[in-house]
Amino acid sequence: MTRRQAAGAGRVAVLGGTGWVGRHVCRAFSRAGHEVLVVARRPAEHRAPHPFVALDLADAPAGELRRLLADAGAGVVVNATDAANAADGWAVGEQALAALNVDLVERLVTAAGALPWRTRLVHLGSILEYGETPHGTRVDERYPPRPTTAYTRSKLAGSTAVLDAARAGTVDATVLRLTNVCGPHPSPQSLPGKLVELLAEAVRSGGPMIVGVTEARRDFVDVRDVAEAVLRAAGPGATGRAVNIGSGRAVGIRELVRLFVTVAGSDPGILREERRPNTSLGGTWTCADIRLAGELLGWRPRTGLAASLRDMWRTAARTPDGGRG
């Protein structure tokens, strides 16, 4: 058996595999019968039973990444890293954004292209790469990206590096542009993670759940549906393409908050809303056209928003860390 053949044994390396999305990606591949290697800065209890490599990906040279992937015999590599991660949140400087969202991606492309076998790379981008879109628009993959912030520009630069390399034939790769994520084990820095924390504190204290709400509308997709999309993207097809992954429906933040409290089984009277101006990325409207995901990946979201939020709360209620990533 040649080394090229040996690498096709179903081994999957998930970079950022301890994060919110990454942990669900690992689980999806494991359930599908793949061997999974988790690569991240720090270990996490939930990464068991997968092998783990501790590596600061922001600093790892391309040669070290190539050796890691070669030693693992990785036939699939998933890049689930993001400079705005669960540990550091959104307060990240431009240098740190570039290190993980751009420089790492370029080194990863180099490393994957230098392997003695053809490796499939699935890179997780963001719907925010398109920039702010007009209210009522379901943005599709033909929409010209116009990011205006350091974070969104860095995400687009990383995705562009992957797509350029794939189109040049250097790597076999696909970019998935994710909308807002919800569901079990949310990042504490995300809106869903903050809602879990606020409701848990209100239940403990008997006080109100005070939430700042805006007039923004967002496309929320369940994290387990995202993991299924990644699993499908690891197969043949969609090379050199960016594919939107979302629900295809924009939901008001006020509607999301009220739905969460209701499906969590709490009295709606516990909620105290404070109206605030929208300062989040994506402007006042984000909604993805997800038809291409159906055409190329055979994927569509299966978990409704109410079920996603209910499972998010139930998971938080029965786990020591509150169910966060």
C-alpha cells in the first residue's frame, strides 16, 4: 500500500476542534466512522476520546503544520479556527486577526499542498465577509464581498487565500460561509452564550433577566447542522467554491430572546428588555441564500430555531460549565 493510499483511511484533522463549532464537527466525523485528530492551543474535556495535539496555530510554521498533517495521515483537514474565539472574544487587535484569520490560512494552504497525497481542506468562513447587505436581501455567493471592518476583512482574506489556491489546483478545498450559530455548547462570547448565562443567573437569583435588544435581524443556524454541512463538504465536489451555510431566514433579535426564554420553560415575565442601538457586525440585516448548499452538498438545515434554543438550554442545565464551548 502506498503512502498516498494510506492517507485515505478516513483520518480527519480538525484545527480549532475544541471550540463551539469544532467540537460538533469532531463529533459528526466520528459518528460517520472517521478517525479524528483535534488540534488546538489547549485541551478540553469534551475532545475525548479523540487524539489531541496542543499547538498555537497562530505561530505554527507551514513546515510544522505539514509534518503534523503528514504524521496524522490526514485525508481531510477542517479549519474551524477564528481569531474572535471563545477565549478571547471580539476584542482582538488587527495583528492578532491577521495572524490567525489570514497568516495561518496561508500557511495551512502551503502545508496541505506539500503533502504527498491530495488532502481535502474545508475552511470555515463567515457570512460577514459580504459586508453589510440591504434589508430584505438573501445574499448568495455571487454577491460581491465588501467587508468594512478589520475582522471581516481578515475573514475574507483567509477565505480568498483558500479559494485562490483551490482554483490554481494547489489544494482541493471548499469555503463554507457560516451565518450566526446557535445550539448546544455556545461560545460565552456569542449572543446565544450570553443569553444562557443571563437566564441562568436570573433563575439562580430570582431577579429579572436584563437583555439589551436591537432592531437587527439575523440568520441563525443550528451548530449541529453546520457540522453536517462540514461533513458533506469533505466529500467530492464544490472545489474552489464558497458556499453559504445558514437557515435562509432572518430573525429579529427581540424575537430570538423571547423565544429562548419561552422554550427554556421560564415565565416570560422574567425578561426585561433594554433597547440599544445596533453596533454589531453585519449591520441591521443578515440573511443567506442557501440554495447552492443544496445543489452542491445536498445539504439543508434540519433543526428549527425553537428546537436549537431548547437544546442549548437543556444542555447548559445539565453540564458543569453551563454547556458552553
